[in-house]
Amino acid sequence: MKLKNYIHGEWIEGNSDGTILYNSVTGEQVATADTSGLNLKDALNYGRDLGYKNLSSMTFYDRGQMLKNLALYLLERKKKYYNISYKTGATHADSWVDIEGGFGTFFTYSGLAKKMLPNTPFWVDGDTQKLSANGTLLGTHILTPSEGISIQINAYNFPVWGMLEKLSTSLLAGVPSLVKPATPTSYLTHAVFEDMIESGILPEGAIQLICGSAGNLLENMQDGDSVLFTGSASTGKKLKSMPSISENAVRFNMEADSLNCSILGLDAKPGTPEFNLFIKEVRNEMTTKAGQKCTAIRRIIVPENLIGDVQNALTKSLDEVKIGNPLSRETRMGALAGKEQYKEVLEKINLLKTETELVYDGQQNLIDADYENGAFMSPKLFLNDSPFTKNISHNVEAFGPVSTLMPYKDSEEAAALAKRGKGSLVGSIISRDNEFIAETSWKMATTHGRIYVLNRDNAKESTGHGSPLPTMMHGGPGRAGGGEEMGGLNGLHFFLQKTAIQGSPDVLTAITKIYQTGAEKKYSDKHPFQKYFEEVEIGDALETAGRTVTEADIVNFGNVSWDHFYAHTDATSLTGTIFDKTVAHGYFILSAAAGLFVSGKKGPVIANYGLENCSFFKPVYAGDTITVYLTAKEKINKGVKGRNIPSGVVKWLVEVINQRDEVVCVATILTLVAKKSPFISLKIESIKKALNNLTENTEKKFGEMSPQLMVEHLEDVTKNGFGNLNEKDFPEIPEEKLELLQDWLYSNQKIRPGAKYPLLKEGEEMQLKYKNLDEAKEHLLATLKEFLIFYRENPLAETYHPRFGKLNKEMMELFHRKHYTHHFEQFGLI
């Protein structure tokens, strides 16, 4: 099979024989990769133009939803990727980290976007700064997608995760990518990429793929472009120094080889949980992915008096590792990614032998495989007995199941040895001595991107030394490349341009879509809490009536809250304080403010969602009168799931002033505000109004029902909605499916055209009951009235539905709103 490249929105083959890709387990040919004859310059322009236009115009929220949809689509097809992954030498566990770890990164960034990013194509970064005495000049910063294309050049060890962890941040930031996977395992990357394109979820130009040589790709880089490189430090430095990159201000992120270490604490003696955890962690890091991990433990730093104990324990543990065909259930370690990689690791092993002693050379028999055809290598353990004079262990990385033991005396030496790696992605400390951990961490932090501490207290939930997590930074200084990937939302900054914005409060409000103090407020007769999420506009405001605070208020609040702080209760204790007399509680002022600005009438505001940045500036005494100004400050779209009403968060600026126009309190409150439902109300007048537009000649937009059949069908289903059906007459709905079906009722998803009526048997057709359409309408309205009265009289009733199981009043009403809307839209009535 020849892997096609995806550029300019098309699948294109290279025009030469290409490079043969082999099965790492059997040595058989899997595919060929070839980029010969591709116009890579045009591919870059295609991404910069169409890809950037489509992605950058989307909001952060929508891009987050896009990542989630893509992850769900790929997750459904994961079995196919596992079946391919074993050919790279990966076991099932190795593949899980690569494949589902990649999907998990998409899910994580989707969640971060929905919780923390705005529903705008830009992102306001940090607080607004007052730049003038009277506040007419303000300043803030915004982040916008960097105008260009991002090239990702990946390593062969994680063909899926390597691509997806980079795409998670670039796509969420709004920047298109061209993926260049490492050639040996590119057939797995290709399979996942192919499905991403097939899904149709991504906008045109968002991603492109080349499998094989990069050719002149990087020679065509321009201002605004970026490069994400994972591989050897020597290759990365060469690429970074290319004139097209160094002279064009191209952003370059490098994640390179790394001589990571793990330190066994002085307290972790044989027999302690920490000693056992250490042996297990080192073994796992040496054998997972056959040691082909940029985060693997290469240097094992051990108290000098425990070297023999660790060597013996580790030798026994490595002896138990089953090596062979990843398809075998017994196998715990697979093959290297290919014969070329095997040769490279062997060269590095021979270099290590020049200064250090090989103390363990595993001789495992392979399971359902052989050393001749496959790229298998047993674990190798070296001993560097003088790690401060023998430097090869700190300079040479064998990218396979190879690690070196070395002794230390105290925390000073442990940290010094860790730092001799000249920059690492991760260093771990296995200890329960907090003082040792703290001192060692501080000293080694300057040369490490991540420090992982493991002991009995966190072992059960631990993710492991070698596991980069989406919410934590992945990268390291010095030899590790100086790059920073992921790290939660910080990972997006690499792809975003930060711009300072200065202007008046009205200008900054218009640009940022966040209300700025001093900007114009929009007052209206309609209370802001009576507006749906879509109707609320930034700047919508309310000025409340005043309330005079009394001595009784202060006393009563103290009794209710049990807050008897002396400043509220004891006038004789105020000498030397900032107060003239007993003062109202700050939280009373906030509560009183809420009492002034809330609307008592039921409306779209569902709940108080939180409180931010609350400050009290002036004391409020008995006799003072407070007034509140409530202003819509910011809107945050919110993804909801389960049995929650579709809604968004509105942030409101609360300004409390006294009778002297002095600001006494400022806070930001968050409310959960319902979105407008796309479904018709079940009010009799609403339904009657829609039915008035229906005649026998009304044309349907979908389905087979006539107008009268549709009305009679609605009557039947409405009648069933208050108790006509027996649960025993229908097949049981599986519990896990039932929960998802009932959750669906709360969403704004509509019933799809073509959905079948569950009460009709196979081949059965609906029959007319009434003599004409008008009579059918009358019966429907009468039945709907019965339905509404039934649930008013029986608000706790639960009624069976054949598709959704037992439904309470709220769920049943949600279903019928969707059902009426579905059929009214069928005939264009709403």
C-alpha cells in the first residue's frame, strides 16, 4: 500500500517508489511513503489562506466543540487503530497510551475551552489597566490566532498522540496545521488522519498531511508560521538555524531527546513501599514502548549504600518481563520501531560500554517472534560507579530499553547528578521524606520541565513518571529543547499573537465584548434577569431603588450568620480601628444588594453560579442608604450535559454606592441563564395559533402523514403521555441506554425526520379516526388540556413512554414540546 498525502484538500500520491515501511514484529512490508513531486509551497499557502480563514473565524468555544466531536468520532473507530499499532512493535498497553491518550488530549482541551474560553474568535488576556487619572483611557491585551500555518514534525514513537497533542492546541487556537509524521510509523498516523478528514468535522484547509521526506517544506516558511519539532536535539538545532526560520521570525518549539532521571530517596530502603514503587517505576519506564519514550528514565540515581539492593531487585524485575509479539496476551514489551532504530540504539549501547559497565543484559526468549525478523531488544542496565567523573551517562541517550545506575551521597549530590543531564523533560523523586523532596526539587528545578514525586500516599492515583498530561507542561530546558507543549491553556499561547489595546471604556467594551467601568450602560423597562442568554447584551443595566440600613439589620444579620465580630457588635471596642461606630457586615451589604437587584418573578435566570473579585471600599453604618447598579459584564457560552437546561453564564458587575455617591462595594456575580428553547410552548393558545395555519392542502416538508393524520397522531401520543401505556407491553430498555435517552430530552436537539412511531407494528399504517381536520384539531386541543390538568393535579406522577421509559412531569413536557415542534415544522406551521 502506498500512503497518499493530503494537501490542497486532495489525496495525492508521490511520483517515485518512495520509502518502504516495515512491520517491526515480522519484518514484512506494510506500506510505502513518498512525497516526491508534491508542491509543498502551494500546500503551505493553502493552509495559510483557506485554513486560517476558516479556523480563525470560529470562536474558541466552537473550536472546543469541534475537538470533542472529532475525539468521539475517532474513539468509535479505535479498534482499527489498535490493529495497525501492533505492527509498530507496540503492545496493547503501549497502544492505549498512544491512541486513547491522544483522544483524551482532545477531550481535555475541549473541556478547557468550554469552561474557560470565550465564545469569541479572540481571547482577552488579563485585567484591564487604568491608564489615566479619570479612567477615560484604559488598556488591556487580546490574543488572536497567529496568521500563518503550523508545521508539526513528529517522532516515530507515538504516531497518534504525537500528532493529536499538537493539534489539540493549534486547532483550538485557530491555526491550521501540516502534519509530517516520522516515516517509519507514518502508516498509523495516516490511518487516524484519514478518518479525521472523512469525518467532515474539520473546516477545509484546517489540516494537511505528508508521509515521507519533508523535502523543501521548511525552506518555504514565512512570518507568522510556526514549527513544532519532536526528535533529536542535533536535528532540531539544524532546523531552527535554517535561514527561512531564523530570518522570518518563525516560532519554533523543540522537544528533543532527554536524559531523564529518577532519584530514590535516602529514606526509601528495601522493604519500604517507596523502594518497591521505585523498582516498579524504573522497570515500567525501561520497557513501556520498549523504552522508546522521550520521558523514559535513562539515569537511575540511588543512595550509594543501596546500589547493590537496587541492582538485584531491578534485575529480578526485568527478568520477569515477557518480550515478544504484541498480539500475544503474555507479552509485556514489544519491539523497537524498526531495524534502523535497533541499529541506532545498539551504537549508543556500544558508546556507553566505553565508560560504564553493562551489569544486566536480558536474554529473554521471545513469545511468538524472533530476533532475526523483528526489531526486538532485551533490556540493558548499566552501572556508572563514578558519575561525577564518567560523563558518558550524562551525554549519550540510547533510545530504547536502556538505563544506567549511579550512586549519590546526599540531596546535594542527587540534585547535582540530575542537573548533569543538561536539561530534561522530567525528573522523578521517589521518597516520603518531605524535607529531602523539597530541597532536591528546588535545586534540580532549573534544568527540568517537570518534577514528579511518587510515594505511598499518591501511588494508587499516580499517572507515572513518563506520562505527560494535557493540563501540565510538556517540555524542558537545555538539551530537552526549551519547548513548552500542552500545559492547559498555556499551550495555546505559542499560536496566539498578544496585542495591547488602548482606548476609552466604550471602545474597549466594543473590542473585548466585556463591559469596562465607565462605558455606557443600557437601561430598559425589562429587568435584565427576565432576558434569555441570547437576549442579554453587554452593558444591559439596572439601577435599583435605595435601601436604608438600620441597627436592626446589623443585629439580625449577626444573629442569622453567627458573625459576631466586634466591629459589628461592640461600639466600645472601636478605639484605634478604622470604624467610627458599629458597621454593617460586608456580606450583609452584598446580600442586601442582591435583594435589591434580583427579580422575584420566575424567568430565564436559573441559579447563582458564583462570585468573583468582591471588594469592600467604604464602611456602611446604620442610617446609610445603599443603591445598586447591575450591569451585564460578560457572557460565557456553556456546554451542558445530562439533565441540565441548555444555558450560559452571564457575569454581572455589581456596584454598590451610598447616599454620598461613594462606592462601598464592587463585585462580579455569575448567573446561570437559560437559552431560548427552539421548541414550542405547550400553552393551549400557542398550539391553537399554530393549528389555525394548517389546512388539508398544507404541503408537508418531510414524512408521509397527511395534515389530519398528523393531528390525530399528536392526540394519541399526548393521551399516552398521562397514563395509557403499560410498561409490560414493550421491550425493556437497557439501563445505560435509558439514561442517555432521558438526558437527550434536556438538550436542544430536535427529533430527526424519519423517526419511527414505536406503537406502529411492522407494515401497519395509521388510520383516520375523525370525519375531518377541524374535528381532529378540537380533539387534540381537548386532550392537551387534559394533559396539562393531569400534571397540575399530579405533579409527582411518573408515566411510561415506550422510547424513554418512566418520565416525570418535567421530562414528559420536554418530550411533548419536541414532538409538537417536530410535526409542526413538518408542515411549516412554526
